[in-house]
Amino acid sequence: MPDPPTLGSAVAGTVGVIRSWDVPASEGEITGYRVWRGDAGGGETPLVTINAWTTTYTDEKAAAGSTYYYQVSAFNAAGEGARSNEVSVTLPPATVPGPPTLRAVTGSSDGIRVNWSAPTDSGNAAVTAYRLYRGTSSGSESLLVELRYTDGYVDTSAVAGTTYFYQVSAVNSVGEGDRSNELSATAIVLSLPSAPTLTSATPGVNRVTLAWNAPASDGGSSVSYRIYRGVSSGGGTLLATVTNMLTYTDTTAIGGTTYFYQVSAVNSTGEGPRLEELSATAMRALFRPYEAVAVGSWPEAVAIGDVTGDGQNDVVMTTGYYFDPINDYRLFVFAQASDGTLKAPVSYAVGGTSKSVAIGNITGDGRPDVVVGVPGQGVKIFPQLASGTLGTPVLTASANSSVIRLGRLNGDGLLDVVGVGSSTGVMLNDGNGGLQAPVVYPASGGDLEVGDVTGDVARTSS
């Protein structure tokens, strides 16, 4: 078992007793200590058991004005050793605490804020409360409120524009100590904020970015901002409310529209005036966002024209083979909607791969038709019907239909068809809504165009 520790002299603190001891000799590692306390010499009883890595202890339960006797014993795996020498200490009697230090008294939007520091002398007893005094003249303070466990208070009962004087005192188990130093502050008079200055309205694509300066006066409290927008000067309605920022981007602006903007500031009292007004015209986007539409097969050729009879351009596309019997070898029509987007497609059977498609009035009824070249078969005309749909295709057999183009080739004012493959086939319009059998020319190639390259105007050559 360990030898007895050597207990040093005890030191009386403002609250409790602090003492320390020396580590005793021991056969085996010391695993802890036991502190003994009594009200008379030789009358100690166990007070607390503590870990071996500390050789000091503060008796925070010691009462002010009392005398105590202490001993310490050590123990290890073999057991507890003999107690140390005995040391006594008398704590000074408790008194009222000293005065706190009043650090700051400031007017704010929610009242007058009062802050203080704890007294340097607690009177040998814990401070349990603070008493705050207030008056409207120096030295006239009376009790306003008693507070616990805090070093600050917001006097929300302060009347705006009135100057108040404050003191604070501390309280312990003995009683109330002297009051602190005196500080004063005037409660803020709140008002509406002044108008912000709108400095810029910068247009972007389908947006306008605004910037402004904070108001010269916030009226005594923090502000937020309200953004107003109208399509005419002075006709703005509330668009948005923002805080902690001096910019705002109007992402709901429509390209090509001119907007008028104003900004106001708002505080706890209410909303201030709107003065500055700026206008900006949101820019139009050059293109809509890219959209992909799955068709289930392999796209081959595309053309644009009004094939639904509503005066708006539509998109037609052919597909080849991609292991999809529903969508392979089809002609897809993407009709344009009134908002400029494309509707879900309607498809028609082509009966083979078409790598070339064109749009033009072949049938002579004034409605553009869809013409597709199907290698190995010829040229198929899908006539546009009065209903805005496409009718049953009519095939004109031709060995040269890998690539097709439309043009007026013989001066009769009707659209004809030219196809190229191992040679070139010219299919003239028969005037009855169809095509004549092809006239073949010994010219092959992978592409062709139709236009007046001889300058005779009367006929368009290929």
C-alpha cells in the first residue's frame, strides 16, 4: 500500500478552499486519492475520491466563515494507505459583493441595451442576481428589474427620444452590494427610411439586373427592400422583397418588353418612399434552349416547311433502320405550336430508308407536299390534305433517288423533281398532281443542287 501523502497548507479562496499534496512513495502504481474533511481536528470523514493524475482539490462546498480540517490518503491495487498530516483553514466571512462595472448603454431600434461586467469581489459567496436601476436624471435611478445569470439587458420600455440613466448592483446570499458607475443613453426615435437610389437597370436575355444604393437614413432600424415593376412609367406593382443585398435580377422579364423599375426601403416602422425610376428593355434570346426528342430509330434526313397548313414552319424527318419496327422507315412530322415549340411528332410509313427529303407544292393545290427519295424504289409524294395531315404517298419509280431536289425545270411553272444515284433522273410534273416517268441523264454523284447557272432565267437547270 502507498505511504501517506504530504498535505501542503490550505489556501482560502473567495469561494471554497484550494489545497495540494505531494505524491507519496508506493509499492505499485497509485490509482487515486481520497480527501477527508472535518469540523474539528481528528474528526475527518471521507469527502471525495479523485483520480490519480491530480494532486490538488478545491472544496467548493466550504462555507464562508467556517474552519475545516483536511487529510488525504492514497490507494493502489493493494489498498488504501495511511492518511496524510492534518491541515486546517478558516474561510473569511461572506460579505455583500462589490459593484459591477457598467460597460455600455446604447440606444437601438428595439430599446436601450445595457451591458455590465461581474464585480471583481463576489463577497466570498456566489453572485445570484443583478439589479438594474433606471432614472431620467443623474442620481435619480430606481429599481427597474432584477435579473439572474446574465450580464446584459434590453430596456424595451424606454420611450423614444427620452434620455435614461442606469446603474447595476450585484446580489449574493448576504445581500445587495453597492451600485455600479452610472451611464446614460437616449432611446432612438424611429422613422421611415429615406428612398434608396436606383443606380442601374441592365438588360440581359429575358432578364434585367438592378442595382441601388442604400438610403441615406435607415430610420433607426435595419431595412429590407421592395422592388416594383411596371410596363409603363409610374405603373409599378410589387415584384419582390429582398434583404441584405443591393442588387436584384428580374428573371421573369420577357425579351423585347420594356419595364420600369423602382425600389423602396422598409424598416420596423414601415415603408419609405419610392423616388428614382429606371427603365430597361429585356433582350430576346437568339435561340430557344436546345431540346432533344427521341424517335426510337436512326434519323436520316430533315427538311423545314409548312406541311400542316397553319402558316408556320414545321419539321419533317425520315428514319432508317435501328431495330425498332415501330419507328424504323418512317416520316416524322413535328408541327410547330403557337408558342414556337414543336409538338409531339406524327409519323407516316415510308417503306424504306430515305436519306433525302424535300418540301414543295407538287400536287398544284397550293399546299406544300412532302417528297422523299427512297433508294431502290423511287420518289414518294406525301400530299398535304386540307385537314393539315399528309395523305397516302404516291410512288414514282426511279433508280436514281438517293438524293432529290425540287425545281421548275421546263418552264411550265410547276415544281419538278430531280434525283441522283448511279445516274440522274428528271421527273417532270404531269400537271395532274403527279410526276412523269423519269428522263435519265448519264451523270452520277452523291449530291446535287438545282438553280439557274446559265443565266437564261427561262429554265432552271440541274
